[in-house]
Amino acid sequence: MEHVHTPFPGAGFEITVIVIGVTALTVYYLAYEKQSNWPLYRFGLFTAGVLTAVISLAGPLANEAHSNFIIHMVIHLLLGMLSPLLIVVSKPLTLMLRSLPVKKARRLSVWVRRSRYVRLLHLPVTGACLNIGGLFLLYMTDLFHQMHSSLVLFILIHLHVFLAGYLFTHIILEVDFTARRYSFYHRATVLILALAGHKILSKMIYADPPEGISRTAGENGAMLMYYGGDVIDVILIILICYQWYRARQRTYTIQNNPSPV
């Protein structure tokens, strides 16, 4: 009897991903329609971010990643770095709060700022540990091998990669509504350490690929992770430096143009 290969993780999973993506785009668009002054380019960024996440999990690229480590690394960059960056700069949380009735928006923002769990989750070091630490667990343990034979693990790991990437980017940039704000020095330090951790991991993969991955595929995938990550890292660095520059400009303007008494 001929063996028929069924693409992993299956059509049902892909349909669910597409439905979630369409739902997210619809909700954002409806909120965008309520705000007359909300920039159109932010809707474009959100759309690009959602589409990037969807094609990372559903379609030919996602299916190829199951058996091709280099394509898997492309998915890693798209789902864990590029998609979160695009969604963060589209400011979905701010848009959501503006779309809610004033009283509900205030209650929600107050609860978020007072919640100990949210404040702990929102620490820059927490975001970095969940993001980079999760990748170390994936590639330096048997998780990578197990992920391709368990649908539950596959879903949980990819969900973690996206959410951890989003949380880290959200905390570092602080362009959207946040539970607490941190200094540029604090965020820049955590960013540098996280980038170093990402590069160390890519070198470890280059030297010792995960189980079942050939030496050549491991080396090529690690190089893609190392240099491909640099592109998104540079964007993060530019954005945080620009924010820093604008903040210093505002401070200088206030100090040299005091308000009349």
C-alpha cells in the first residue's frame, strides 16, 4: 500500500490560523473606522504583520519548514521578529483603548497598570528571558525534534515564539500603551544583552545543530538566523535611538523655552 504524506500540522490547523488572521484584521479595521485621525499607514503595518504571521504558519512555506531547516529559520525570523515588530508599531492596544467607551477604557488601563502579574510580565528582563530563553530551550534540547511529531507542542511552541517576540518588542520600543515605562538606558541595555544572546545561540546551532539536522543544513540555518536577525535588530536599534533623540530634543526645548508665569 502506497504511503500518502500528510503535510504537518494539517489543514485544520491552517484554516484556524487563517480564520484568526482574518478576525484580527477585521477587528482592527472596525476600530480604525471609528477613529477619524488614526493614520492609515498603521492599518497597513498591522495588515503586513498579520499576513507575515499567517504565511509563517499556513501555506507552502510553513509546510516546507517542517522538513527544511533553512526554511524553518526563515519562519523563525518572520514569526518571532518581523511580524511582532510590524504589529507593535501599528499600536493595536492604543487603538483598542480609543475605541472603547471612556469609562471602560479608563478602568482597563488602571487595572493593567495596577496588576502585579502584568507589571512582572512587562519587565524588560522578563521579555528578554521569555524570548531568547525560549529559543535556547527549543534548539538546545529535544524540544525541536519532539515539536515535529506532536501537534500540541507544535502549536504551543509557535504561539510562544510569536507572543514572546511581541512582548519583547513591545517593551523595548514602548510605542504602544504600556503598563509601565522604563528609561532608554534600561531598555537599550536589555536590548543589547538580548541581541548578544541571539547571536550566541546562532553560533551554538552552527557548532551543534539540533537532532536530525545535517551539519550543512544546521550551518546554513544558523547563518541565516545570525545575519537575518541583524536586519530586524538594526531596525529596532534605529527606532529606539530615534525615540531617544526626540525625547532629548523635547527636554532641551522645555529647558530653553520655559513657559511664561
